[in-house]
Amino acid sequence: MEEIPNFLSTLIEYVSTWGLRVVGAIVILVLGRMVAGWVKNALVKSLAKTKVDQTLVPFISGMAYYLVIAFVVIAVMGLFGIPTASFVAVLGAAGLAVGLAIQGTLSNFAAGVMLLLLRPFRVGDLVETGGELGVIEEIGIFSTTMSSLDNIRIILPNSKVYGEKVRNYTGNETRRVDLVIGISYSDDIGRAIEIIQKTIADEPLALREPEPTVAVSNLGDSSVDLVVRPWCKTADYWTVYFNLTRHIKENLEAAGCTIPFPQHDVHLFNDAA
């Protein structure tokens, strides 16, 4: 029976010693996470009001969030009497094993840093990379978020983005519009070229410099193919593309030119045998 009072006294001693520390640790963790979220949101709002490139905002705010969380964890460990130096030593000893276990995550982080340093694209650019085509929405610590042209969210690991070819369609101020227009073999090629050149000149969004190119590119099976290559501002690319496609067809037909379609001649032979 003497063991019960001893057990109760020991239990009370442990509760009085560690109970408050556990409660304090929980409070610190909850408050720390709230503070980390507040710091992240405050940074996002403040950076949005400055001239900082919007590509850097998610990365900086994310780094600040995890930095505050790290301080919170260290504070909790100090509350339980765990020396910080010992904690750092343990992390150093386990660094190799952890690095091997999360090498994919570390490579994504390193790739994210390189993307921000080299700047192959920015938020809002239309980019083709990693087998995907879309508008860059965010460059995060570990992944890049983009929206496809039909508004589907795509999330790519940074290592996949940095390790592959990147085609930035909006990286330059101007773009060349490439069209192929077919005319009939019986049409006057010079006349057709004049009509196309005038159509380009009448398009207000087409640039006068560099000078557009209209030339014969191929003698096809059913048509004489003309390449039409005007220049425009990148933001006007699709408007110019659609306008010229329609107006060139209408103007060529109005001038008597023919837009041919694929056709085959069939020869029938009567086998007397």
C-alpha cells in the first residue's frame, strides 16, 4: 500500500514539472504558426506595394514563413531543456541521411533558387517547359505553378522546370506571325503577293519594321504555297494571326484567286483482256 502514495507523489512531481512545459510548448507552437502566417501575409502585401519583381514575392514570403517556424521549434526545444548546440550537432550528424532521403526536395529548392537568379521567365509569361504550356502564376520554393490556356492549374517541380528546355513566348517585345497561304497553279503569283502585302499594310497591329516577308515557299501537290511573315507586338500576336488569316482569304477570293484544296486525278483504263 505504501507504493500508491509513492506513485502518486511521483506522478504529481512529473505533472508539475513537465505538464506546464507541455502546455507551454503547445501554446508556443500555435502562436508561432499564427505569427509565421502573419509575417508571410504581411510580406506579400508590403512587397506587392513596392517595385519588387512579383516573381520573388512567393519565394521571399515562403522563406520567411519557414524561418519563423524554425525559430519556434528551437524555442520549444529550449523549453524542454534541450541544448541548442546539441540540437545543431544532432542535425549535422543526421544531415547526410536526411539529405539522401529528401534529395528530390533539396534539388527542387536549389532549382527554385536558380530560377530566381537566372530569370528565364517571370510571373505572367507564357512558357512551354516540362512538356506543358501555360502562363506562369507563381515560382515557389519547391514548385512552379502555371495555368494552361484552357485555365487548368499545372504544378511542376522546380527541378523539372530548371532541368529542361524553356520556351518563353512572351519573353521578347515582338513576335513574328507565320502563315502559309496556298493559291492555285493557275493564279498570278505576283498579283497574289501584292494583295497579301496590301492586306498586311491595312492591318493596324502589324508592324512596319521589321518588313514583312511574302514569298513562294513550296510547290505542293495541289497548290503554290506562300509564306506570310509579318511582325507584331507580342501582346497582339493572336489578334494579328486571326485577322490576317481571315482578311487574306477574303481579299484573295475577291481578286479572283483560288484557295485550292487537296485533290487527286483518277485515271481509269479498260483492260481488254
